[in-house]
Amino acid sequence: MRMLRYELKKFFSKTVNRAILIVVILIAAAYSFLAAGSIRYTDANGENPDGIGKIAAGRKLAADKNQWKGELTAERIADVVQSYKGLRRQYQGEVPDNEYGKTVQSYWDILNFTANVYTMEPNFLPDVIDQISEEDVNYIYDIYGDNLQKAAEEYGETSEQEEFIKEQYGKLEIPVEYEAYDSWETMPMYIQTYVIILAVVIGFMAAGIFDEEFRNHAELVFFAAKYGRSKAIRNKIAAGIITATAVYWTGVGIMTLISFGIMGTSGFHMPYQFEDPDSVYAMTQGQRYLLIVVCGYIASLLSASVTMLVTAKMRTAKVAVCIPFFMFCVMLFIARSLSDVTRVVYYTTDVLTNVLQAVKVPTLFQIGDFVILQIPFVMVLYSAVSIILLPFIYRSYSRYGLH
């Protein structure tokens, strides 16, 4: 334990590491305010708040929309559609900003959902609402169920996959319990970018733990010590994992607390399908946020393990520090370009830091009769890799100078 405390103290005493931590925290705070300021709120006069007023937009918008909070029955949807159609007729298709702020803004999400489940396309077009008849609205959930059935048949490449998708859709609760969810819809875009930054930064910091003795030409003293090839190396590895964990959750925790402290937490339990109607991931908006965060943590552990291994193997961190950037940034673009050529890219490291896109694509992995979704498969795979690499790190570093 004393050795571990020494490694951690040595790590956090470095000026460069302290500077990186400060920058990471500042980025978290900056992203939090950017996220809060990106929510668009229109008041009853058709005006959008400027400056500091934009920061409070999230809570104002949630308060406006939550007048529709509760079970979203077909009857309530019919009231919304009728109101919107009436306004479209009154203003000849273009609802003015002041009317939007007074009326339409409060039920805009419900209009989106109605159009989405009718067309199964996650883009709202006002003309779609005009095309929906009163009878269609009364049977909107039946239409949704039929469309999900068709989606399962389309996405399932085998009978096992089709049955799996139907089971996922069967977890959706109908009618939907509505609650304003703008903060949970907005934050994933910012937290996903932030976890990429953290994964790259953590890889850079973890590489320095094993590079220090070689860089300072103190490796002979280190390995000559009584526990230089056993406990000391194990404590270096532990220090790398603990550091990755501490840095990651500190950054994510600060960003989460500031963001939702400003915007509020309304809508955690809203189904993700309210935004993306045919997604095969049966989860809530809040669970999607947590999924992004957990995947980011796995990416950070993987980043730390890989950079420590490469540094131990090559006796320098110069190459190792570039690997996390390749795994989570460069690989993202490579995977996009090769996605039509090979399915291998559906299981590469960049999936961990690109959850927002992955949940929109019905990618399944099948072994025999067993079917698993892309993201859980990748999470298990790279969690295992992160752990499996640890003894290889120990072996590579401890064998220095023995051959």
C-alpha cells in the first residue's frame, strides 16, 4: 500500500499532470455551460433569451412542456394534433414565433413523436401532421405496433435476430408516460465528445507511469530494488488504473453535476424511442446518457492498459501516446468509410466513444442461437481486453534487462 501511495503521489506531483487535470476540469465546466446555452426556448412574445438568460432556458422549456406531463393517450395526442392543424390553417401553414412560444412549443415533442411513429422516420415534417387523419390518431399506437413489427422483420437477418428484436420492442411501455426531456436529449452530444477527450488524455497520462524510469535513466536502480520486479511493478499498474478511474469520474462527475444542476433532470425516464422510434435499444433517455458514460469509462481503461503495455514494451511513451488518438478518433473515420465493406468495423474501439450513432443502427451479433446487441458486445469485449492486458504489462516491464 505504501508503494502504491508513493506511485500516486509521484504521479500527481508532476506539473504537467496537474496542468492536464486543470484543463480537463475547465473543459468540463465549459462544455456544461455550452450544453445549457444550446437549448432553444421561445417566450410568449416570440423572443429567444440572449446572454445569461440562455442558461436558464432548459428549466423554462421543461416547465412549459411539462404541462403535458403524464400518460400520453391517443386522446391527448388527438388534442395536440387538432390544435396544431387549427393553427396551421389559421396562419396558412406558417405558425408565427409568438404563437409557437405560447402554444406549439409546449407540445412540440408530442408532434414529433406522432409524426415519427407514423412514418418511422426520426425527422419531423409539419406536412406529415396534415396528412394524419383523425382515425389515424385514434389508432396511433396500433400503427406504431404494426410499424415495429415490420421493422423487426426488416432488421432481423435470421429468425433468432427477428425474435430478439421483437423482445426488445416488447419492453416498450404503451401508452408512453411523457415528461420534458430536453436536458437528456442535449447532454449526450457534449458528454460523448468529452469522454473522447478523457480517453486520449488518460492514455497520455498513464504512459508516463512506465516511461519515467527509462526517461530519467533510473531503470537499473528501479530493477535492482528488492521489490523492483514484483510489488513495485504491480503498484505501477494499479496506479495507472486508479489514476484513469479518478481522472475519468472526476471529469464526468463535474460536467454532469454542473450541466444538470443548470438544466434540471426532467425526463430521465422518457423512452429513447420517443426520439428514435425504431431503435432496438429499449432504454430511457437517462439510461442512454449512463450508457455513454460507462462506455467512455471502458474506453479510458482500455486506453490506459494499451499505452502502459506499449510503453513497457518499447521503453518509451512516444509511440504509446498516439495510440488512444488512433483508437477513438482516427478509427472513427476509418470505420465509417469501411462500414459498407466489412462488418468488422462494427466492433472496433471507436464504438465505445460513438454510442449516439451506434444506438441508431440495428447491428446485432449472433453466435449460434445467442443474439446480442452491438454495444453490449463491445462493452464486454473491451472490458475483458483491458483486464487481459494487465499481466502482459507486468511481464513486459519485469523482463527488462533479463535477456
